[in-house]
Amino acid sequence: MKTPFVSAEKLRQIVAEYPTPFHLYDEAGLRANARRLHEAFSWNPGFKEYFAVKATPNPAILKILKEEGCGVDCSTLTELMLADAVGFAGEEIMFSANMTPLEDFLFAYKLGAIINLDDITDLEYFQYLPEVPKKVCLRYNPGGDFIISNEIMDSPAEAKYGMTKSQLFEAVKQLQEWGVLEFGLHAFLTSNTLTQEYYPTLAKMLFEVTVELAQETGAHFDFVNLSGGIGVPYRPGEKPVDIKRIGAAVEKAFAQVLIPAGMGDLAVVAELGRYMLAPYGHLVATAIREKRIYKHYIGLDANAANLLRPAMYGAYHHITVAGKEKAPHTHVYDITGGLCENNDKFAVDRRLPPIEIGDLIIIHDTGAHGFSMGYNYNGKLRSAEILLKEDGSTELIRRAETPADYFATLDLKVESRA
């Protein structure tokens, strides 16, 4: 069974100060995980983790990651603005284009971010920049199916991201003519995988393509970006990846491919989001309603607007009833929210201990792609975010939305509920 990072007693103390629902983050766990990652890739002097801001766009979280030596991966103008406000600058920022408007490119350039081009047509935007950047990254899509040990992990040919190999060569040659001096190569080929072989297999492929590009064009490659994709064990019984073993296997591929090619100074970087933070976040809610018809329902004060993944993907998130961690799972429930959508369910036919109105419900592994995917359907308001600090104290790092926030963009006089 999964164990929450916060005890029921501590959680009741937090709820006495902050009403549910809220997302709670574990600072100690986050810091320890960042250090494990850096230790696993310490063999590569240029290694850097560019945390995927889309996973958890909160300045307090980003500041912690900055203190742990991480950069940030941004994909939009507002993510760039957030990174800038937190204090990231220059090559601490990776900007990954994807059907990107010119305004975003211009701001990324202004910040000195490394621009990761998604498509050959992105080169057209360079004519609008004050000057062509000296360092540029290119996103590669190998097409076909991505296979590890005879298992299809994903189908890059169906993904909207990246360039073909021939487009990579065309882009490098054009960028060289325009004065680009250093290049990076990037690919993202699968999501949330627990196989130990993903990063090493991806790394070997990217290393080989990098050598091919360098030898044919004479371009200098400064780094390879392995992006994200490393997953977390959402279900009990699933084993977490061994990041130390993964780092060692990437080092082996590095030695086999890059060192014989005279490219042993190349940096390896990552853009992990889920792996970095998902296990270190809980969505905490209260059981407020019970309904028995053809099934037994428990309604929470949280809903899919607070955690979209189960409704959107059918994703599994483990659930703990605080204070009943060791109680037998004798009841079968659907755990739901109050949206006018039948997929607003955190769990379906889930065996749990008996739940009473007022019980605190912990939904696990919401530290990434949890709050960030929230929305306002049905006029529901996004919840607060709270940091459980290393010393056991708490900090409100984002207040809950109010009705005033919901109506703020409308020219409308709304009567207060008071």
C-alpha cells in the first residue's frame, strides 16, 4: 500500500488552518529526489535538469528547484514570464517551441533562453529576432514506432512534435549559414514509463544522430536533451525506477557512441516534470456527501477541476482515508466530485475502508499535472496550494480562488454571496 507523506494528525492540524480542498507538497521529498537525480548523472559535468514548468507552475516550487541546481523548461509566454519573475535567466531556461506564436519567441530571445525549435518552419521566425542566437536546440521525431525489447512504447509517427531526420540536416545547415555556433538535440518519445531502458535507449539513438549530424555538417553540438518521460508508480505494487541505474546506463551509451567520435565533452540534460514532483504532492479533500443507488458513491469537496487526470485519461490515483490507513478495505465506492459530468470520478469501484462524512481523503501523486491542469468548468474554483516545509511548518504558496477571481474578467456586477 502507498503511505502518505503526512500523518493524519498533522493533516488535521493543517486543515484547521486551511480549508479543503488543497494541494499539499512535500519540500523534503522534493529536495531529496532532485539530489538523487543529480547524483545519478554526476558523471557528466554539464548535466542539468530543466524542470518542466507545465507540471507544477508555482514560484515557491520553482525556487526550491533553483536552489537544488535545476533550470526550467518553458513552453509558453506565461511560463517564461513566471521563470523570469522567479529569477531564472539565460541558459537556465529551455524554451520548447510547439506551434508557437512570434511573441513567445521574442520574449524567449529577450531572456537569453535556449530556444528548442520544434519544426523546420520555426526558422522563419528568426528573421524577426534582433539577431540569430548563437546556440539553438532542435527537436527530433524519428517516426515509426519506438520499440524497447520488442515492446512498442509509443508511436512517434502519430505525434505532432519534432522534425524528421532530413529536416534536421536542412535546419542545421541553414542555421550555420546564419551564424549559429552551437547546437543541441532533443527528443521526447514516450510518457510516464517505468522501464529502466527508456532513457538509455533514447540516449543512444540521440547520441548516434548527433554524431551523424556533426560529422556530415561540421556543426558543434553542445548538449543532448533527453527531455522527460520517466514515470512514477501510481499504483501500489509498481516499482519506482532506479535513477542511479538509469544514469549508469546512459553513461555506458555515452562511452560507446560519443567518446569514440571525439564528442566526450557533450552535456546531457533532462526536462523531467512528473518524475521530479508527482509523488511529493497530495490532493487533500473532505468527504461531504454519500449516495446509494445502483452504486455506493462518496462525494468530495474536490472535483475534476482540481485533478483532471482521472476524468481525462482514466488515470489511477491511489486514495488513502486519513486515520484509517491500517483499516481493512471492506467497502467498494465510486469517489466523485460535484461537476455536471459523469466522468468526474477520482476512483471507480475502489475498495476502501468505511468512509464517513467529514473524513479527510488523500489522493496521492498529484504533485505534477495536478493543480496545473485545473479549470473553472461549472464555475468551480481552483484550490489553494500549501507547502509542507522541511521543519514541519506549512506555507500557503497559492491562495484558493474566490468568486471575485472567477468574475474578474467580466464587466458584470455580481451580488456577494454574503
